[in-house]
Amino acid sequence: AQSVTQPDIHITVSEGASLELRCNYSYGATPYLFWYVQSPGQGLQLLLKYFSGDTLVQGIKGFEAEFKRSQSSFNLRKPSVHWSDAAEYFCAVVIYGGSQGNLIFGKGTKLSVKP
Amino acid sequence: EADIYQTPRYLVIGTGKKITLECSQTMGHDKMYWYQQDPGMELHLIHYSYGVNSTEKGDLSSESTVSRIRTEHFPLTLESARPSHTSQYLCASSDSQGSSYEQYFGPGTRLTVT
């Protein structure tokens, strides 16, 4: 069965520092992968997605993610974090089969930003 | 502007009351979802729908029920609220005819049952 693992529950970085949030998936074929962000008390907003093609995808708010098939990873990066990036980040993969098109979400990584 | 709406945003209600959480989308999406999310926790799919008159149970068992009489509307009902139902409920929609599988989320309803 497909699954998504986000190994880091909580990460704290200083404003202006670089960021990498980890995401690993388990699935035999090339998956459809997403990163969503959730600000406190809000719904989820799509940051970026990967379906095929270029393994480095650009998203909104200066985020990018790299798909690495050999490592089954889809890590999210940002070169310089802003205080407004403090939020919860969720990685997700599409389910194939009986629940076609449903997403499986990781448990999320909470990002705190130090001034 | 195409969007997805949830009302109420916050609800505090006593045990045993019947409640309905509303979700509407203006994007013409055929597929809709309900997720339950405890504070700081992962999302659990509790219901989804492929279209009008279609409802399916998700991965997490829930005492709530849903209906899909109109494409744009996907309400969730709890017949008798209990403190264990206290949580955030997120509604989402997607276009199953496209190939993106991208889900669009509403702002959520934070439910507290006292």
C-alpha cells in the first residue's frame, strides 16, 4: 500500500536560513506527489506538485522540491526562510486502485522560524 | 472567483445536539472530500464523493454522515454530538476528469463539543 513518511515532526530555523523538509513515499511506480502548507486555523494550500518530467519543480512562495526516484523522496526546499513561512507542511501522494485519486498525507512537519 | 467555502468556521455545542457542517464549492468539481484533523495532527479522510448521489467512507471510521444532492454542496451531519467529535473538519474538492488530482481545501470548521 502507498504511504508517506515525514520524518521530522518539528523543525526550527532562523529567519534567512535555508530550509529542507523531508518526505519519503512508498509506491512501486512513479507517483503523483504534492506539498501543501497549512497556516494556523486555516485549510491547506498547494505549494507545488510533481507528476512527471523535470524532477525539480518550482512552487509558490519561493519553494521548490526535488523528486529522487532512487531515494523515494520528494524533499521541499527554500533557500531563505521568512517569518511568514512558519506553518505546518504536509507531503501527499495519490492513491491508485480502489480509491483512485484520493490522497495519502504524511503526518506533517511543523516549521518554526526564529527571528 | 472559484472557491470552496465552509460554514460555520467555529462551533461550540453541547453533547447530544445534532449539527450540520456546510461545504460548498463553485469550481464545478465532481469529487469532494471530508477530512478530520486533530490539532497539530495529520489529516484523516472520513468521507468522499465521486458526484451527485455518491458517497463513500474514508480511511477513518466516523459516526458522521454525508450527502451529495447537488454537485456543489457536500454537508456533513452528526446526529448526536459527543466530546470525542471535537476536532477540525476540512472539506476539499477536485476535478476527477483532469489528470492533476489536486485537491482544493476550504478553511475548515473547528468543532468543540462540551
